[in-house]
Amino acid sequence: MKKLINSPETVVADALAGLAAAHPELAVDTAARVVRRARPGAPGKAALVSGGGSGHEPLHVGFVGPGMLDAACPGEVFTSPVPDQMLAAARAVDTGGGVLFVVKNYTGDVMNFALAAELAAEEDIEVATVLVDDDVAVQDSTFTAGRRGTGATLVVEKAAGALAELGAPLAEVAALGRRVNAASRSYAVALTAATVPAVGRPGFDLPEDEIEAGVGIHGEPGRRREPLRPARELAAEVVDTVLADHGLAPGDEVIALVNGMGATPLLELYVVFGEVAARLADAEVRIARSLVGNYVTSLDMAGFSLTLTRADAELLRLWDAPVATPALTWS
Amino acid sequence: MKKLINSPETVVADALAGLAAAHPELAVDTAARVVRRARPGAPGKAALVSGGGSGHEPLHVGFVGPGMLDAACPGEVFTSPVPDQMLAAARAVDTGGGVLFVVKNYTGDVMNFALAAELAAEEDIEVATVLVDDDVAVQDSTFTAGRRGTGATLVVEKAAGALAELGAPLAEVAALGRRVNAASRSYAVALTAATVPAVGRPGFDLPEDEIEAGVGIHGEPGRRREPLRPARELAAEVVDTVLADHGLAPGDEVIALVNGMGATPLLELYVVFGEVAARLADAEVRIARSLVGNYVTSLDMAGFSLTLTRADAELLRLWDAPVATPALTWS
């Protein structure tokens, strides 16, 4: 295992120390494991809190800032954060407008966020929850009952964050988040497996000429092993898989996210995006907005995921709204 | 070799097609291999053109946009672009204020940009050149007489781009670019080698427990092979190496770039940044601004580089000025 770490035991704490040093606009509580905006939201603003295992950076800590999350709770690598973290985050960011938990659909995350919501309710903090379950690869998986939450998390957090910034009440922000999730589908392929620091070896073995199609962001098994093929063929298969599940019609518009899994160079992601765009053009699905880069990652896994979110005027307005976080910034 | 490409022969063309599809705000001439802003700069603005071999993305194509480059010329992977590309770029972006070539110090790039400058002069396009040579690792190297140009390129392009946007004449923008380069030093370590698509195997072999210290962005040899050690020790060595060459004094301020080489997860880069910040604090060098991410890469190489640029009030103002490119955006 070759990694730029001090030790597997301290990797999350050490990364948070670095995040704090790099981003004075964030308040990083390394003891409570809560990352929040140094400047709280306006009084009464619905606050967004997300979190999950570490190893998916920039998700979620890199999405904290005006126009997106109010706080994030990073767990250990590929391990759910605990309810105390989520409760501490909710307390810290609630300015009277309540708190939206954005939760990726993994059993541990779901359970812990539910418990945190109960604890927050006992303190009279209003909590709503949006569950993200966009991965079409498999119905149930290693850590999940139902579909896994992956790339759509970024789109939900961006859109709901923008609506909250505009002053919409918690219930509306939650409804929008659920609508974005329902409008999103993702699918991923891996060329190599991730190595969890505490494990020290790749999560699975892949021959030099094979990929894992339908892989999850923790290396969960996908649909099948397949031969490695040119990007054009892989992109076509991924687009077709998402479209088959999505029910998009010719003329529909989408937000398209071509996401690297952590160790994929940008040069390759642009090759993939070009092929995705060509295949979507064949299907007469129009890309209204797009994003290309490593955003919802799996440590040092090589590969990519595609997320397509059906777009409409409201969603595009929210997507285009200003955002200022370490990983996503526009004005 | 596991890569998301169609073929080694088409990787640059295919990536440019993807860049064009993802970024309608860029005009991508795939035949001439020139990427420029779709909306030209103001009449009389000094125009910035850079370029170099592909495989270092987002450098340079991802730095094209308001506040940074006017155009970039991508060569084949790890291969200088040709003078015709640079001339076409200069013609396309000159609005009467002349053109600044930002050139990383590699023999091929230097020769080709010099030839392009002569050709442009024959067409009455005023050209100035800034040579970037910030890498302290070695005096001469595989592709270079003198020091190699690496991470400081980003800082030069950001600062000079901001000054040009403010309306400064070409000579001033060039002088500022040279000043930023002179104020910058970089040093890199590699955990793995990059694989050039047309070669099909890693550029060098590294045992599981060794790193290449002082590596170049094309995998050029560094100072020595060293044992892989905890991030704290590697960061300390890298900081000390840069400081020893830089002549920074206690109380000095810097812009600090901790840059991934392409396949390094953000989690690890934040661990490194935390250790870099701690070591700089020991040396009483203050980090005024920072950037953490994969910006000046070497295909799928794992590792990181540190660039320190001595900061002053003018440089910080230019660094903070708005920028809107695919890879760097703030307002």
C-alpha cells in the first residue's frame, strides 16, 4: 500500500487538520468531527447537513459553504459517522429554520441519521431527511437495502442548498431534494479497486484486462466483470444502462455528471465525457448543464460514474445559483 | 495498461472533443488544436497564451477563461505543441494589445514558442514571453536545460491573467509574470510512475516501499530514490527542500499550492497539506493563500508537489481577483 498518510488510524483526523489549514472559511471541529461554515446561515434559514464515511472527498466536506451544505460529518474511512456527530452538527447550524439531513442510502448512515433526528427532535430542532438512492446497478448490495446513494448526492446538495439559501422553508427544501433524487440515476465502472488504509490491500482483484461494471463507491460488487474496452464502448454501455432505467424521452434535458472515482486523470474523464455526450445526442437527450471531475470518489479507485438528472427550469435555476465551497464554486 | 481511452493515437483529440462538449464557454478548434475563450478579450487587452504537452490537465486547457488564459495549445501527450498552433492561438486572441506566451522550461516548448514568436512578429503581433522554471530538484534534466517549469505555472498564469484583465499593457503583464516565477519554487515526490498511452507501461519502476524524490512532471528522474515514509516526514523534507532554495525568512508570506500528480486522492492531499502547514508554521512562514488539488498533473502518477510563491500585497490582490475557468473559479 502506497499512500500519503501518517497512519491508517489517523488518516481522517490528519485530513481534517489539513482541511482546516487550507480553508479558513470553514470551522473544523476535529474533536466532534463536524465541518461547518465559519459564518452561520441567516436566521431562520433551513440548514443542510450531510455526512458519510470518509474516502469520498470532496464529498461531503468539500461541499460545505454558501449555496450548498451548512455542515458535514465525516466518518472513518468507508464507515458511517455516529449520531453524536450529526446531532452536534444540527445544533451548530440550526438558526431556527430546522435542519435537512441529506443521507446516502447505506444501512449504517440511514440508521445513524434517523437516531440523530430523534435526538434533535428532543431538543426541539426540526429535522427533515432526504434519502439519496440513485445507483441503478443493483437492487440490494453489501451495505445497502435498496439502491445505493452515489453521484446524485452532489446534485441534491447543490439544488437543495441553493433553494435553502433563497429562504425556502425546510419542508420545501426537503421536497425539492426528494424530487432531484427521484429525477436522478447513476451507474459506475471500475478499472481498479480502492485500498482502504486500515486494510492495506485492494478491496477486490481485477485482472489487467477486466473492469467491474456497476461497482459501488466502497467497491461493492456490481453487475458483472467485463472486458476492458475502448472508452466509446464503455461510455455507450453506461449511458444505455442509465437511460434504460431512467425513462428519459427524446427532447428531455439533463444535468450530466461524469465523475472520476479518485485516481482517474482528467484527460481520461474528458475522453469519457465526449463519448457520453455523443451517445446522449444519439438518444436525442440534451445536456443542459454538465460537470466533469473527481467529485464523489472511492479513495484511489480508477474508473468513472455517470449521473443524469432530468432538468427543468426550476432545477437549472438552482443549479446555476451561486455556490462557494472548496470543491464547487461559481457565481 | 488500464485507461479510459479509445486509442493512444486519438486520446488528445478525443479529450478535446469532450472538453468542447462540457464547456460551451470555450471555443475548441480541434483541427488547429487551439482552445480559447468563446468570447474574446476586450480590444487592446494583453492576451495570454500558454501550452505544452497534454497529460498535465487541467493545465493548460482548464485554465482558459476570464481572469486567466485567453488560449491554450495542447500538444500530444508529454510532447510540445508545434509553432503553428501557437501562431494560430496568437492570431485568434490578439485584440491589438499583443500576446504573452507563458512557457514552461522544456527544450521543445522553448524552441517552438520562440519560433512562433518570430512568425507572429512577422504578422505585426507583439509578443512577450515568460519562462517558468520553478522546480528546484535538479539543474538540468531529461528534456530541459536549466530548471524545469512545474507548479508555479498556475500561479504565473493566475496572477498575470488577472493583471491583463485589469488592462495593464503587455510589458507590465510580462514583467509581473517574471516576478511571480522568480518568487516561486517547487519540489515533487512520486509514489508511482505515469503510463504514457502510446508507451503502454509505467515510465519507471518503483518498488512498493520507495518513492522518487524530486521527480519531474513527465517522470524525469529526481534527486534520489528514498524509502516511503509517513506523510509528516515526506512533507517536512519537501518543505525544507523548497525553503533551503527559496531564501524565505521568518515572517514572510506565501501562496502555497499542494498539488496532486493526477492519481492522488484528495483525502491524501489534505493530509499532506496539514503537514506542510505545520512545517511552515515551525519555520514562521505564513500561508497567506493556499490551493489543494490535482492541478499540474502527470497522467496517472501518484504523488504530490509543493509550490511556494513569496506573496506581497500586489500579488495577493491579483490572486484574489475573479477567475472563471473550468478548473479555477472564484469571484
